[in-house]
Amino acid sequence: MNTILTLVRKDFTLFLKDKTAIVLTFLVPFFVIYIVGNIFSGAGDNGGLSSNIKLAVYNESSDANAEVVVEGLEAETSIELVRDATGPDDTRVPFDRESIRQGIVDHDYNFALIIPQDYLKQEGIGLRIELLSNPKNQIETQIINGLIQKTIFTKLPQLMSSQLDKYQRELMGDTQYTEFLDGFAALISLSYEGAEYEDVRGNMGFEGLSKLLSSGTADSESGENSGGLIDGMIEIDEDQVFGKEIENPYLTRMIGGYAIMFLLFATTGSAASLFEERNDGIFLRLLSMPVKRTHILWSKFIFNTILGVVQALTLFVASSFLFNVEVFPNFLNLLVVSLFASAACTAFGMLLASISKTPQQAQGFGTLLIISMSAMGGAWFPLSMMPEPMQVIGKFTLVYWGVESYLGALWEEAGLIALIPELSVLAAIAIGLNLLSSWRFKTGNLFR
Amino acid sequence: MTILQARNLRKSFASTTALQDLNLDIQSGSFFGLLGPNGAGKSTFMSIVSGFLVQDSGKLTLEGQALVPSDIAQKKKIGLSPQHIALYKELSAESNLKLFGKIYGLSGKVLSQQIEYALEVAQLSDRRKSAVKEFSGGMKRRLNIATALMHKPKILLCDEPTVGVDPQSRNAIFDTLLDLKGEGMTVVYSTHYMEEAERLCDQIGIIDAGKILRTGTLDTLLQELPRTNIIRARAASLDESNQAGFRQFGEVEPDGSSLQLKTQADFKLSHFFRWTEEQGLDASDFQIARPSLEDLFLHLTGKDLRE
Ligand SMILES: Nc1ncnc2c1ncn2[C@@H]1O[C@H](COP(=O)(O)OP(=O)(O)OP(=O)(O)O)[C@@H](O)[C@H]1O
Ligand SMILES: [Mg+2]
């Protein structure tokens, strides 16, 4: 027991010697909970999640009632409505069916709602709307679907009132229905003090009644409660713009994020191995030979990049065999994306080695940066669920661009040309980080 | 001809000054010993010469040309056997030699010739396929040196190459190094064993606290010592009157089973031996100790070489 205590004390002594490692020990959990907390304790009403998911809306119908849906969606804090498209010279032009779809293809937004001209069913009672989507993120998709349904249910009485009026009128015949309303209004105005006939008659019919109703009682509760009853009346025509044919959508969407995290953690290990070689005196020997520091760093970079590509591809191939993720049709694209992603991740590892004084520090910095980048970059949660400033930071992370590239290759099955923007960012990250680390290596501890 | 020259070389680390105004001239073809205690700056000096570290200030020249770390032609003239075993432990002896040979630009027949030569030097021809991690400490040491010879450097820097080596291997290393010197190679040899410096080196630089205190041949260095002799006598061989007589030649201190006499300035060996004859003492009971580099170091710094 004494021996164990002595050895434990030794570990603490060693640990306390590395000030940076101590700081990191406390910083890592602090940072992780800061990010996760920011995501889950926002002011939103979706199970504690706050979000601002972009939703494009195009109201094709001229019916004023349809506009209440748009207004309802507008009032939803978790949704950021997009009402028009970018026209030539950056002007805003109203949507049409073509341009609203193009916005999804162009990644301006992932969801678009169309209220069609004939949103009220001609036959019977019910309504129909169209939803275009690129459900590349499961959580985001669920949230937006829930919000759209909620809004429509809430506005349902108002939406369908004219339809009910029409239905009733057809049922009773025009004159009879008018007479019925006249009589009914007279009855009410006689029975209730202060109820003028003209006012009551003006509010007669389902349309008027629903106005009265919605101004008073309609809230989200009643909307949801009526769900079971009205379910069949609402028809949402879903048109999935991307990923429609994908067999295992859940894994296909997540796998890119995991591949990136995997690459990042692997590269942290290789950063630590740089220190091992230094301690073995190998660097001393190599540098006494016709070898420059940059040779050593480039060789490490190339080796680890290739290793990363092999590992990432193995991950994908395994997911294909085990879970039917459609890897082989997109293999070339995955190879290219993996090459760029691995290069960026390896460059990140080199930077770690260059800013750390010990392998322990490299591990600590690595964990800190990888976890925060993964959280902020959208490997765990969709970016749209984070507070605005964090979304901006998220877009500066390597993880974000890696995840986007993999989604492009695997989910949207985009060609390499379409991936050029994402790949360029990854390449820029790799180059930038490499420049930074080669500058840091000059002053760092690795070559001493 | 001077092959390697250092002028006012300075190098500091965060908290320590490793070299301060180090000056050194190493003659071509010499076996130069860099003798100094732990932390004297021997490895730092070699690391700068080999291009791993960059000095804070001061100048280094190789064959009269300023030493530039990026100059490949210069690097090919230098071979370094680092203080630590700097080999890929998972690779075999042969693979290590092949790898480092290739880095020097060797290929084909020359490469395989040099591998054979290095394996022979390391006495590892029969273990060429074994991984370095399976070698004993001495075997690794020998390979560590042999690796630095792959490209036939003009100047070989050996940083404490005999640490942890048994006497037999040590002699083998010495023979190899002396052979290399015989072939015209300049050897710079760092050690804190004065016996090694005395036995091997024709030029010795005494280094302490980042400074070269003295350079010269063994003889010229020892001449720096004040002309005192140390004579040891077996205590049992001297009775009380003899001991009193012994004291007339200088200061006597007991040292284990012997008495140690540090002679006075006007001491003459002939007087001493006349006295032993008169007293009927056996001359073989007395030992005259030669002054050593150890004494010189003590004299120069006031401390022991291996403190
Ligand atoms: N990387 C380093 N960081 C900080 N200090 C160092 C470093 N390398 C050497 N030093 C310091 O520089 C001084 C000279 O060290 P050096 O290794 O050159 O001594 P040495 O003569 O080779 O000793 P030894 O015989 O023990 O090998 C020492 O005080 C040492 O603590
Ligand atoms: Mg040393």
C-alpha cells in the first residue's frame, strides 16, 4: 500500500511540475461544458434547445389566410425565415418554385416551405403544403418538422374556415345558408345585451368564428391537442432534394463528423511521437546529416496524411460492409475529401507539436481543441442550434469544413467540382496551419 | 592546419549558460580530447558544430569557411556519434545503416560497401539482421559510432562514446578510433575520464562551465602544475622514527593504509632515495605518483573532475 501511495505521490509531483498541463486539465472540462451548455440551455422552447434554423417560405396562393401560416412561422424564434431569393446584382427578388429549390441546392438553407396555389383541397376538408428539404442533419430536420406542424395546427381553424364555409354553403345551398346565418345572428343579438346585429352578422360563419377563436384561445397547446383529429386533414408533400435514395441516412450523415474526429485524435498521437524521436536523439543525428528541419517536418506531414487517408477510407469501407453506407459509388470523392481532410488534420497535429513543450501538453491541447472544434464545428450538433456568435466561430473550425466536405461527398453525392469550395477551405487550413507551425518550430522546444 | 575553429561561442538555455565565449582550435588529423565534468558544455558544443543547435553568438569555421548549418557539403565532412543512442530501435543494424547511408546520398555498391565496413567497425557483422532494441548497451554504442562513419567524414565528433561499455568493447572502440586517426581522420572526443584523454588524445582541451580553460598536449598541460610530487608509502613499513624522517620532505597525510607525502618546493628525488638507503628501507615500499589531468583540473577549478 505504501508503495502505491509513493508512486501516486510521484505522479502528482510530476503532474504539478507541468504548469501548462495543469491549466489544461481544468480548461478542458470548463470549455466542454461551456459549449455544450450554450447549446442546451438556450432560450428556445424545443426541449431546451435553442436554434435558428433557416426556412425559406414561398406563398404561392393569393389567399390572405395562407399568410397567417407565414406569420406564425415568423413568430417562431427558432426559425429564421427567408422570404426572397438573391437575384442578379445581389438584389432581392421574390421566390418562385425554381429559385426556392435552387436555394437548397446552393446551400443557402436546408428547408423550404411552399404554400401552393391550391393549398386548400378541392375535395372535402384538408390542406396541402409542400416541404423541400436537405435533411443532412437529423436533429435539425426533426426540429423544423415539429415547428412547421405546430404552426399549421395552431392556425388550422383560421386556415380552413373559408373552406368550411364553402363546404357548408354547398351542403345547404346558397340562399338557405345565408338565411340561416341571418337568422342565427338575429337570435344572438336579441339574446345578448350589447350585441349589435350588424357586428354579429359580420362575424358569422366559420371564418368569423375562427377569428374570434384565434384571438382568444388559440395557443400552441390546443393546436397540438387537435393533432390527432386533424392529422388526416393536413398533407405535407415532402420533396427531399438531397439524400433521397440513401439507404442508411442516419449513419451516412454522422460518419463524416466521426471520421474527422478520428483523424484529429490520431494526429494528436503522432504529434506526441515527434517528441519521442527528439528524446531518442534521432533529430540530433538527422540534423547533423544533410537533413533540414523542414525535411523532417514534411516527411512527418506526408506520412501522417497518408496514414490518415488510409484510416479514414478503412472507416468508410467498414461502414459500407457493415451498415450499407453507400461508399463505393462515391469512392473517388471520398478519397479526395479524405486526402484534404487528413492533410488539414495532420497540419493541426504538427501545430500542436510546435506549440507544446512536452508530449503531455500536446495531448492536453489536442483534447481541448478537438472537443471544442467538434462541438462548435457541427460534428455533434447542428450549427444552427448554437448561439449566433458560436456559429460564426464554428465556421472557422477545421471540423466544420471537414464535415461539410464529407456530407457533400456522401450525403449529397456531389461531384468533385461541387466540392471545390469546401476542399479549398480545407487546403487553405492545411497550408495556414503548416506555415504557423513551421514558424513556431523555429522557437519551439522540439529542436533543442 | 586548423580544421575546426570556434571563436567566442555563446549559447544559453532558458536558465543556464551552456557555453560562454568558448574558443577552440582543432588541428587537422589530430585526436582532440574535450575533457570536462558533467554539464561543462561538451554536448552543447558538439550539437552546435553538427548543426542541431544554433549558437547565440560567436563564430565557427570548418577548414577556414564559416560553418553554415544548411551547407550540405560541409555536413558531409562531419560525422556525429551522439551521446545518446540515436538509432531506430525497431529497425535492424543493417537497416539503420542503410537508412542513414542513403540520407548521405550513398547508393548501390558504395552503400553496401560502407554498410559492411560499418558493421565490421561495430563488430556486428553476424548480428546485422537483429533489431537494435535487442542489442546490449555496448553493441548499441558501437553501432552508434559506426553509423557516423558511413559517409567517411573528415572530422568525427564522438560524444562520450564509451559510457556503459565493458573494458573489452572499450578497447575495441579505442582501436577503431586510433585506426581512423591513422587514416587521417580528425577525431573530437568528449569525455570526463581523464584516463581516456591521457591514453588517446594528442591534443586536449579542458572545458568547464562553458569555457575552454586550457588546451595543449598532455605534457604541456601537466607542466602547468606546480612542481610537487606525491609519494605514497606503506604505513606499516615505517616505524616512528622513519615517519618523522619522512615528514622532513613535506606535508604528510594518512590515506588509508598508506601515508601520502606532498613534497616541498626544493624537493629532490635523489635526496629522498639517499635517505631511504641510509634508513635501510625498501625502495619498493614507496610509490611516486605522476601528476595527472585530474590534478590539473583540481588545480585550475578547485574542484574534482567527477564531482
Ligand atoms: N535542452 C536544454 N535545455 C536547457 N538546458 C540545457 C539543455 N541542454 C543542455 N543544457 C544545459 O547546458 C549545460 C551544458 O550541458 P551539456 O549537455 O552541453 O553538458 P556536457 O558537458 O555534455 O555534460 P555531460 O558530460 O553530462 O554530457 C548544462 O548546464 C545543461 O543543464
Ligand atoms: Mg554531454
